[in-house]
Amino acid sequence: MNLVIDDVGFTYPGGAEALRGVSLRIQGGESIAFIGENGAGKTTLMKHLNGLLKPSRGRVTVDDWDTREHTVAKLAARVGFVFQNPDDQIVERTVIDEVAFGPRRLGQSETDALANSVAALEIVGLSDESRTHPYDLSASQRKLMTLASVLAMRTPVVIFDEPTMGQDARGLKLIGDIVEELKREKRIVLIITHDIDFCSAHFERVVAMADGRVLIDGPTAEVMARADLLATTNVEPPQLVRLAQALGLPVAPLTIDGLIAALPR
Amino acid sequence: MIRLADVTYRYPRATVPALDGLSFEVSTGQFCAVIGANGAGKTTLCSALAGFVPQFYRGTITGSIEVAGLNVVESPLADIAGTVGLVFSNPFNQITGARFTVRDEIAFGLENMAVPVAEMEPRIEEIMRFAGLEGLADRSPFALSGGQQQRLAIASVLVMRPKVVVLDEPTSQLDPVGAKEVFSVLRSLATTAETTVFMAEQKLEWVAAFADRVLVLHQGKLVADGPPGEVLASPDLGRYGLQPTRYTQVARAAQLAGLRSADTPLPVTLEQAVEFFN
């Protein structure tokens, strides 16, 4: 599975130009974090990958499929998308049916749909809530439920829009574990996040966007070392990188051990 | 300005209390942050300070809550609204849906307070600048990004100039610099306008840098209360489902590795960490 975004421009009806020529190549098994200020075009770009939006110019292909030639329903078999606001995607009355909704629509057998849903609920720690009404869950649990809905679809590409929003330390660890598991399964994992520490802990490649364009694209440590560029898109490097810079250390450490190792003895 | 005495609250049909024996006071102009794992009671506490708990959510409450001289457990919500501004964490819950431009959305609260139009306009302009919403005045609230909607929700409350502003994770959808700016705005509101700020938040780095005081809730109980440097460096934090800032973590690792003296107090902010390591 490869994703190719080729010189994509997009203008919303009403004239707001959200993407101004974005080109990216994403290989099977890659995991990438998209960062950048509110309004930079991150969500707009991701919505092009599952066909919710079609490019005004340029081309997006998901393997051999040009997204303009395929419906969202069909693309959903390849690209799973977890929205920022969980309430934008809730349709059923019990948690288990909500999670099974996607797999059923994709044509999984009832047995597979349920088995995948039960497994996904276990991964996000919501097994005990399968008969609960989605709106009786707390906001952070609803977010985890929508993660489970997309996991259950078993798509080769998974997109998370701000998955860590509103999560505490336990929720962060859980979502981090989910990302690691998806990476082990060699799926393409793309996230949009403002949580720079989360992004540097779990993603090897980072794309920073600003004003509808790609500002920097590269290995996480290299991107995070560019405080000057990141500042132009309202992003600050991770706490450890800022500390290393403030101490005048010549490194951009992404882990505690990395910073400790760089301290003068 | 805020006074709770032995407050215990249960949601309807709940077996365990969401708030359990809370007593504390917050003085005028203080910036007080409340932290805790999900489900610890932060949102319930914010709702209680604005009277929504128990007046809207029902349930049973004992003890007393006084905010700016009002008994918020019993005072009509309309009276409380003029004094206590509540910002929800999800801006979709805040935006009225009854106004079609950002400017009118911000005006909504002022209209309800019968503020004269001549006074309204400069206040709206001022707050839009404050919240970085210039240039968006004529956009539909629903055509904004999540972060812009969150700033609009904050602006709609601050424009009413409440004596006490209560915010439930108001920066959850903001980019890092935007989040820091909200903290900085609230800091200056507390310092210069003597607005009392009470904020539930997960971003401990900014809590450490900007708040005067931190409360920790765990299973509805108040388990820690003090200045950020003390509360956030405490080894107990993990027990309450909270992770210290990376500054505290790396300093502790350096102490354990014998690279720094175990007697030096742990840092919670970047500035303190620089001092710790130099």
C-alpha cells in the first residue's frame, strides 16, 4: 500500500484556500505525525486520503486508486479515519454496534465484524462497556470508542485526528500502545497532533504544515531541532529538546536517556 | 472569592460520589488550576462552581459552595451567569448555534445582559483581538477550525467580564503556542483585572509556568493543594494517574544516575530545569 499526494491544491466552497500545492509520498509501513498551527491544512489534507474531499488540483492516489474515481464508502476499506470530535461519527445505540458499524458496512461477515469489534474494544479497554449507549460514556471514553471503531475495520491505512485530546496519562499510554501495535502490523499510521511529546515518542517521520503547505518533512529528531521553522507554525519543540537547547547541548534528544547521555560529565 | 465547605455530590443513580468532602478557598485574583486523571471529578467541580451541578444535572449535594458571595447551589442560574463565566472543554457545547457570525456569537452574552450597543462594539473588538479572532468576525462559527472555535468559546465568556472565570480544559484543541497564549491571557487577567481564574487542565507544563496554585483531585477527593513547584514535583503524582513534566522526569533520572545531588529540589518548568542542570 502506497499513498501519493501529488501537488494537491484545495479551495473550500466560499473561497478559503486550504491547500496550496502539497506533495508527499508515503510507503507501506510508515508512520507519520502531522503537526502545525490550527488552520494549517492538516485535517483538510487527511480528508483527501479517504476521499471525503477531492483535490481542486493535483492528484491523490491510494495504491492504484485515484481518489476522484472512487467513493468514500469504497475508500473506507483502505483508509480508516478517526475524527477529532468523536460525536461527529456516532450512529448506533450500543458501543458494540457502534464499533461493528464500520466492519459491517465494509462487508465483513457478521462473525468477523463482531470478533474484530470485541478485539478492538479490548485493546482500548472498553470491554465492560459494550452494551452501554455511546453517549453514556465519558468524552475520553467516546474518543477511545471511535478509535476502536476504526481498528475493527482492519484497514491498511489508519488516520487519527488528535487522538490524545482530553486523555490523561493512562489514556496517552493506551493510545501510544495502539500506535505501536499498528506499526508492528506494518499498517500506515498517520496522526494529526498538537501533542509534540506524544509525536516524538511514537513517530519516526514528522511533517510540519503551515498555511496549506508542507513546511518541513523529515526524521523526527531533525524536524524537532528546527525550533526557528517550527515557531512559524505555532509549534514548540518537545520539552526535552527545548531544555537541551537552553542548556546549549548540541543534540535534540527525544528521550530522557538521550538527554542524560548528552549532559557533560 | 470561591469557598467550598465539605462538598459531596452524587450524580443521579450514581453509587459513588463524584465530589467527595471537598473544602477549599480561592482568593480574588488567584489563578488556580485543578488537575487529575479522567474521572477524578474536574469537570464536575467546574460545573458545580457555575451552579450546573446540581441545578441542571440534578443529583444530591451536601455542604456549601459560595462564589463571589453567591450561594451557587441555590441561586438562579441566570444570576450566577452574570458573575461566573464557564468555558466548556468542547466548544461545540458552548457555541449557541443561534448566531451566524463570530461577531454576533460574541455579542450574544452581552445582548442577554442588556449591554448598550455603543458599549458592546468596542468590547467585542477588544476581545476579538485578545483571542486572536481578528479577520474572522464575519465567518460562521461553524466554519472555524476546532482551535478557532475554542478561542471563540473563551472570548464569548470573557467579553462578559465575569468576576470568576471557570474553564474546563479550554486548550484541548489549540496548537501548542495557542494553548500557551490562552494561559498567558488568563495569567494577565488574574494579575491585572483581579479576575479569579479556576481552570481544569492536563497540560502540566503550562500549569507549572502560569498558575499560582494547583489542586489535585483523585476519585472526587482533594489529595494535594499547593504551589505548582511543590505539587507537580511530588513523587505521589503517578499514584493519581498524572505524569510529571519532562523537566521533572529528566531531573529525577539525573539524580538517580548520581549526576545531580538528590537534595536539590526538582524543577517543574523549563527555567527551573535550566537552573537545576547548570
